[in-house]
Amino acid sequence: MQGEQGRGGHGAAGQFGRRLADLKRNGCNVLLVGTDALDAGCERLLGESSAGPRYRLFVTTDAGPASARARLAGVQSGPYRDSAAVVDWRADGRAAGEAGDRESDGRAFRVTSVESDDLGDLSRAVEAAVESFAAEAGELSPAELRLCVDSLAPLVEASDERTLRRLLLALIETVERVDGMGHYHLPGGYDSASVATVEALFDAVVELRRVESRVEQRWHLLDPDLTTRWLAL
């Protein structure tokens, strides 16, 4: 994802470019919002395998492991041996997917099913998956870990604000520990109450929209306080 210019006064374009480069280099956690283009932003943030090895972790809450398989098919290519895993969360009483080894484009990935109303169980499963990646890699390089949480909507519905924030802080800390890049789907508008509840926890919020045949993005950075204009994805 790239962009330029926005509010923030003289030099905003350069300020945004420098901050974006820093986020890519040192890792970040980004909230994706919108109604019809989140998949396109997700694919970009998952990273191309041709640029280097990737360790992709999907946390699925409503779409299930099948959505991870579809996204992997679009980004797993090139000479590198990528690794992928899915943590599939279902609150008690909701139908759960099957755990075990699956394949995507001929490459195996592990599916872990978490059936619990306790979001602490979910955060511990994510941490365990990242630790497994780190053990496999020896040491994860910056941006090698790509976390996709799809989506936050069921978690918002199933928990109070304090519990949700605790979960997100745990996930963000896990990603930051290995300088990874995490993105979190939250369908809806940027001005919604659910976005306002969690926005401050993230390095940036990215709005996505479709305009005719193209996808556009608008970045809201928290540090510095800067919003770009609408840009091509």
C-alpha cells in the first residue's frame, strides 16, 4: 500500500511517505474499514511471496478457514517456501470448523479451532501459532509475519469494550514482538461507533472503497495525526 499527501500542513506527503516506510520496516498493526473492498486491501497487506518468505497467520471468526485458503491462492507464488496457519474462533454454541492439516495450492497449513467465549483462549492460540512460526524460522525477520484477522465484527458483538480492547492489545503485542505486520478487518464506515472504540490501538486505519472499476484507499495515521486523500490501491 502506498500513498501521498493529506492534512497536516506543509510537507505532509513526505511525512506520510516516511512514516509508511517506517511501518513497513519495523512492523505495524492496521485496521481495515469499508464495505466493499476489504479483500483487495487484505491481499496487498499479506505480501507477495516473490519478495521473500512469509509466515501468514489467519484468525477467522465468520468466514472460516475456506477464506484463508482463497486468499493464500492469490499471494503464494515464487521461489520461497511460505508457511501458513489458521486459528478459527467460534464462541460456544456456534458451529466450529475442523482442526487439522489442510492444503492450499499444494502447501500444507495448520488449522486450530478455538471454541470458547473466553477471548483469552483466542489470544493464547494466536501467540502459540506465532511462536511455532518463530521456531520454524529460527528468527522471524521484520515483516515476515503477516497476521490477518477476518473479521472483528463477531468479536465486537460477542464482547464488551474492555474485553475486546484486552484481546486486541494482546494480538498487537504478539505481532510487535516479532516486528510483524497485522491487519484487522472491520466492515463498516470509518465514522462508525465500533471504529471509534478501537481506533486508538492501531498504528493506522485504512479506509477502502470501490469507485467504478478501481479500488481506492485513504490512510488515517495516529502518529503523526495525518489523513491522506483518496489514493489508488
